[in-house]
Amino acid sequence: MSLRKGLLLSATLTLVTQSPACQKNAPQPAKPTPSTTPAIAAAPGPPPNAPVDRSAWNRRAAALNLPLFRTRDDSPAHYAEAITVLWRSPLYATAEVWNEASLRAADERIRGDLVAPATPTGGSEADTRRLVALESELAQSRPTLLVTDLAQDATRGDGTVEMVRHLTVAAGYIERLYARQGGTLDLGIAVTDTAGRAAMYRNQGPWCEAPRTERDPDCNAIAGGRQRLSGLYPADVQADPKFCEALAARADGKVLMAPFAVVQYNRAGELSAVPYHLAWAEDMQAVAKSLALAATALTDPGEDALRTYLTAAAQAFRDGSWPQADEAWAKMTVDNSRWYLRVGPDETYHEPCSQKAGFHLVLARIDQTSRRWQALLDPVKTAMETALAQLAGPPYAPRPVSFHLPDFIEIVLNAGDSRSPFGATIGQSLPNWGPVANEGRGRTVAMVNVGSDPDSRATLAGQVSSLLCDETFALFTTDPEPQRMSTVLHEAAHNLGPAHEYAVDGKKDGELFGGPLAATLEELKAQTAAMYLADWLVARGKLSEAERTRAHVADIAWAFGHIAGGMHDAQGKPKPYSQLAAIQVGFLLKAGAISWRKDHSAHNGQDRGCFAIEPAKVTPAVQALMAQVAGIKARGDRASAEALRGEFVDAPGAWEELRSTIRERWLRAAKSSYVYAIKGL
């Protein structure tokens, strides 16, 4: 619908240096869960001299449910120089106070566990199977740190640090609201169930999410398992496998499926739509209070736009005035704020019907390097809209567009729906509803510090080298710039052509195609447009052929990563990015722009069979796919959409077998799970 997921989460506070009393003006989150780590009375001492594999250390710390991340392989004089303490919302926090003594104890525990890992053993045969499955679930992730240092902000004396502190409190309540939406808030896990608590935190629910374990019936963070039930609809309604369609088909279906409401029974026993701010008033008011305190704390005279948004967002949490908050948010730019903040309900992928907006918070710093792309694309936005409209054909007609081109941001903290178990969003266009969206005045961002760290780049190179032939791998680079360009074009394309709010005969895409298929189509349109617009820019002399080719190869590598994730989740719900990737690569294979050379070795020299890309054939194939997808959306042609999905996603045959090969090779590497640290709070 409006975001682009990276190939590649958790969160952070640093070593305790001040009293919790510094937060006395903030609303107090729920009491943290007692620690599962035994208290250590040992006095501080020098770290062990032996170096340690920090990647293995970090994976083991995560599996032991310890909010710690090692940034160095060596052993400096103080543990705090090598180990960062991660932010966690109170919903998932442990009760440790981290200092030299507790860091030393944790380091010794992790090192010992790496040398002699404990064998998973439960109280019953079934529970042992569960713990073994959880060990596999947790082993499929690789903690990846995004750290922010507020030291320079503290010298400004303008309330920036206090603002961020209040926003971390708001983030805690956002995670409670997201847990309410997912039906997981009241699910209890035994204090001694370390693996269960680790999985519950990473996945924001008890259900396993990793590719090899998401369908394992034994894999669950809670002993005995729990049925997956959304908190957005009554449990008895969800007993019908087609309850989404049944609700949408009712006379009051539009009201019930509105994005900012919970479906509940009223006093008369009838289904009704209850706005979020009424259904979950206590947590909504707590977020509002934290946002209002953040606005008051920020005294920087150059941050009027951010203060205005904080105030408007606080009011929206009180009364549901989301369109008014969007108006304030859309006025924030790289010119009037050093910060990017989005807080509220937005995306719908998280829930079974793909209709209800999920709560999230994204806090980031503005990266001014986006100005290059804004200068390049701003003058041609209308021309890009005209180009896509011509490919789409009637009844769609070009419309005025005035959206912001992507701002580059460096993520500080993701919470709620933005804190994925694996990977992180690398581009997003919002809002999805209301006048700001309808009139093309939305805001688009690209997250430039996601996937750009050395560990992630090395992992990606290894994955791609197992699939591409030598001559094609020579066109690939782990430099983030080609992927960044593609993300900019992808997110811009969400504001071009027949988009989320476009209607045919009065029906928008959710009604025309159904929520899951509509989401897949919109993402397919945007990602295909990213490739098409790269060619379009080359034809106008605004981009070199080499830049275009590198971007196309990076896009195909991106698609491989999502194909590896499988076409459906454990409940059978379509995965929009995986399905768009399968359609796109399958279409390019059919067109001869990509070929599978079964008798050639991949670039890594270990795998037999590899993909070769012919750049000259990619351009016409992409244009053909762009015309097909844009036309489907323009006409509201569900039959053609289902046929496209049927050919490249559902049909058995050679392409299905090749997808299995992609999956096997790609998943040899653990997937990034982002964790966050904020120093100086």
C-alpha cells in the first residue's frame, strides 16, 4: 500500500547514569515484567581478555532475552565501552539495572552459554518440542543495531533530549496499543521461560515468524500454544474463515471496516465500529499526554512545525482527529525540522483483513542528502504522473500531484507496527486516507541507515552471489545508492497513477480487489514503477545507463529476498511483497529478460545453477508489466489481477521450483532483526 520493506528489530537505552526521577513528569507505563536473569552479586572486575565473536554473542544475548548488544570483539577497560544497553518498551522490559557488575555477569553468562549451550528441556515432551522449535526460531535472526547519540543535542539546551525522552514513553504505550490490536496484550508467559519471552518480544506476539518455523505447530512462545486471534474483531466472528468478506459484504460493511475503529458488540448485541480513542481510551490518553509533554519540552524556535504536529497528534489520540494531524504532519519538511516523527495508526498489513490501521511510532533524524533527488525529480513530477496515466489508460486520467518527494531519514526508534521481527521498512509514503492522501499532499521518506551497516552489506553480497551468474554479479553492488534511488522512485510512485484512494464506479481498491490483493497490487505498481521510471529518467538524460542498470540488478536482488520469505504467512494470508516479487521476477523470466542457467555455477563457486540478467531486455519487459498492472488498477479489473497472481504465484511448475531454490540459498543467512539504542537520555 505505502511502504517498502528491506531485505534485512528490538530497541534501546544506554547504561544507567541518572535517576528514573528524571521522567517524573511523564505518564508511567505498566510495571516491567520481573527479570528472568538471576541477580548477580559479583563485584565489578576486568573483562575477560579473550576476544569474542560479537555476532555470535549478540545472537545469544537475544536468545537469552537480554537487552544487550556487543559492538566490539575485544575487551576494553570497561564493559560499557563494548556493550550497549537496548531500549525496550515496558511491556517487554526486564527489571535489571545495568552497570559494570551486571554487564560483567551478563557477559560471563553469554560467553559460557556459547561454549556449552544448554539443551532445551521442558516439563513435558510437548514442551521440549516447543523449546527446540523456539531455539530454531530465534537462531534465524541476527540482531542489527541502530544507535543514536544525543550528546550534541544535550548541549543545545532547547529541550531536544527531554522531547526524545517523552517520545520513548509514548513508544511504550504505542506497543501496548499494537498488542491490543494483535490480541496479545494479556497473554502471559512464565517468568522462567526465557526463550518464550525472547520470542514474544522480537515478534510482538507468541507466534513464530521466521521462515523455517512459522508453520511449525510446536513453535509458540507460550506453553500449550495460543490460537491467533486479532484484537480488532470479536473472537466468535473470527471463527468464520471468511469473516473479512462477510463483514465487508454487510450493509454496514464500510462502517465496520473503517480503518480507525475496532469491531465490537454493543449493548444490544449488535456489531458496531468503535473508534480507537474510545475503545482503548486509557492507553490513547497516555500517548496523548506524552506527545503533549514532548511539545512543551521542545523550546527550539526552529522547530515550530514539529511542535505543531506533536500537538495535533496528541489531540488525534484524544478524539480521533487523524486528518487534522495529517495536515500538520504534511507541513513538516527537511527545511523546517531536524527531526522526522510519525505516530498514530497507518498501515494495514498486520491484521487478517488488511483494513484496520496499525499503531506505530517512527522517530528519525533528517538526512539532508535527499535534496539531490528532490532537485532531480521535483520538476518532473507532473510528467511522471502523465507517463503512468498513459500506460494505465482509461478511465484513469492524469491528475495534479503535489506530494513531497522522499526525504532521507536516519531511524532512531521504531515501535509498534514499525518494529518488525525481521528487517525494517526502507521507504514509506503516508497518509493512506483522508484529504492529504487524496490530494497528493502526502509525505514520503527513505530510511537511509537501514541495511547500510557493514555486516548487513556483507551478508547481502553472500546471498546474491549464491544466485547470480558471474557476469550479472559484476553488475551488482552493495553500495546502498542504487537501492536508495529505487526506494525514492518506489515511494514517489505511490503518489502517482491509480493509487490507494482511486475509485472505479465509486469503489476504491479495497472494495474492488479485497484488502490483501489490493495491497499486493499497489506495491507491485510502485515497485514496477521504480524500475520503469529509472528507464524513463535515462531516456530524458537525467540518469546514466550504468546507474539504471545497477538499480535494476539491485531491485531483482531485493525481489529474491522477498521471494525467499514465502508467498503466504502461517495463516494463509498473502504476503504482498513476496507476491509482487514473484510476479515481477516471473514476468521478467517469461519475457527473457532474466534466464536460469542450470549448468552454470553461481558467482560463489559453490552452487550449481544461476540467474543471468540481460539489461537490454529488462526495459521493454518492465514497460509491458507496468502497463498491465497500471491498467488493472485503472479499470478495477479483478479478474486480470487474479490471473496475473495465478500465473506467477499460485501455478505449479518450473517457476515454483526456482522459487524454492531461491528460498533455500537465501535463507542460509540469518535475517536482520533491528534493535535500537538511544544514548544520552
